[in-house]
Amino acid sequence: MESHKKQILLRDAGRCVYCGRSLLQDQESYLSLTIDHLIPKKENDASHVQTTVHYIHNLENKVLSCRNCNALKGDYIPEGADLSEFPEHREATLNAIRKKIAAKRAHALQEFLEAVIA
């Protein structure tokens, strides 16, 4: 296992930082493990994000995520995200992303229930 991935696994305690799912409980969980960039690599030039190229590849910009949460997050960046100061801005960004993912999950559940009931 590459050392950055191992460092992230240890720091994030083997859990998705967005939903809290254990990604080490079995092989299927481990296979759903992804390393997500809080500020996506391709969004480095976004005017509402104050960051640098160096930060994009920093371990603090990488988190453990399950595939579902990573897909729900997509390229989302909270408005006014500033990850240049730690840990306050990083945690606020994580919380905003968690809230966005939870809202998307709720919407998907509502759509599913409407389709099943209809």
C-alpha cells in the first residue's frame, strides 16, 4: 500500500469522513474506499477558492471516502472555501460537504420512495 494512502487511512481511522462508514470491515468495504480531494484538482483555478497548487496535492486536502459519498460530492466546493489556514477552515469545509452529501442522500431517498409508491 502506498505510504500516502496508509497515512490517510490511519488519520481518518479507516472510515469515510463524510458518512462515517467503516471501510476496513470486509473486502467489499475496502473495495469501495477512495481517496477524495476536498478541493478537487481541476478546481484549483476557481475564483471562489483561495488555495495553491501545492495545497491541492497536500495530505490535508485528501480524505478517506466511500465511493457513494465521493460520487455524491462530485466537484462540489462550498462557497468561500479557504483551506489555506488549518484546522478551522478545513473542518468547516468538511462540515459543509457533509451537509451537502446528506441533502443529496435525502433527495435520492425521496425520489426512490416516490417511484416505489407510485
